[in-house]
Amino acid sequence: MSTSELIIDAQNVARRYEAGETTISALDGVSLQIDRGAYIALLGRSGSGKSTLLNIICGIDRPTAGSVLVNGEAVHLLHEPALTLLRRRTFGFIFQFFNLLPTLTVLENILLPGQLAGGASAQQLHSRAMSLLDRMGLADRASTWPDRLSGGEQQRVAICRALLNDPPILLADEPTGNLDTETGTQVLDLLQQLHREEGKTILLVTHAPEAATRAQRQVVLQDGRLIADSSGHNAPVAQSAAL
């Protein structure tokens, strides 16, 4: 794997928490390299360290040890203002529980990251937001409050919000975990389309092997350690480890 191809390079990442006299190890020396335009599924049981690794990659959390480079930038060394700028221009976030603000309409929720990032006019942001809503089949829901939407509609709105600033990396943390099977399949179809047609780098956190099969590569965490990687860097992925 050529360094020039890498968009994410995490090396020997550890994350420990102190709980009284007890030290809890959420991550223990995890190394993960991701090529630009790859679609990676990160699997593991609850508490295996998946979300912790995701948060460290985007700078929401900091490693106790190790390093994380994103586009060659040392995320683990950046101060908060620089981290905020990095997240705004580099990452789009999709969450299990949607995280839409209930006091904002659908359109206002989608516009928010663009307004925070700056650099685009209100007209440009509005045009892109409406284009995304139209793509998702939700153009007629722009003025609707989030609580008037179904779970699948809320997740599609959340994906629009994640795409507004056209980030190169999408971080999806259990995006189908709060959806029924049919709606979850539609969301996975959409992620696959974004990867195939727009070249987005996608890191999908899931505990469901059926969701992971959509990805090009499956990586399994267990007790804070990377135990399998279908790319061949580690032992072949064992589905039982992800259940």
C-alpha cells in the first residue's frame, strides 16, 4: 500500500480511561490504514472499541498513545480549533439515532454544517441542500419537523446533512441499527451508491455481518484489539467474532 494512496493512517493507537483505581483499555495498539475511496466495515461486539476508534480518527477523542494521520495531517497533534476545521471539511457523520435537531426543520438541519463551515453563500447552500433532498426523494419535506418523519426519512435527512459540505470521508456509526430491515437495506444501498458513483471513502461501524458484506474490506475489533482484516494484513475475518 503506497503512502500516497492513504487517506487514513492509524498506527498503534491506544485509548485508556481511568475509573478510580481501575484502568480501562478501550483500544490496545490498533493499526489501520485506509486507501482513498475505500469502503471499510468495522465490526465487533458492543464495547469492542469500534466507536472509540472512529472518534479518534476524526479527532473527537484523542489517543493515549499512537498516531493518526488524515490526508497526511497529524490529527492527534492538532489543537481544538484546527480539529474543528478538519472535521468540517473532511468528514461527514451519520449516526444510529440520526441526531437531528428537533427545533430545526429538515432543511435547516441540512444547512447547519454549511453555515458553520462558511465559505459558501446562503443561496449556494440552499441549492445544494435542495438538490440532496431531491436525490433522496424528500424535496417535499424540506419544511417538515424531524419528529414528523419516519426513521428511514430521518436517516436520509442525516445523510443529506453529512453530504452538504461534500466531505471526502463518511463516518457511519451503526447507521442501520435503529431501522427496520427493509429501510436499513435502503440506507446501505445508498451508501454503496455514494461510494461507487462519488468515490467517497466510507468507514462503516456495525455489529451486523450482513451490513459488512456491502463493504470492500472487513476489519474486526475484539476487546480493543484488531483481530482480523479481510485485506490480508491480519488473519481472515471470522464472522463469529463480530456477532
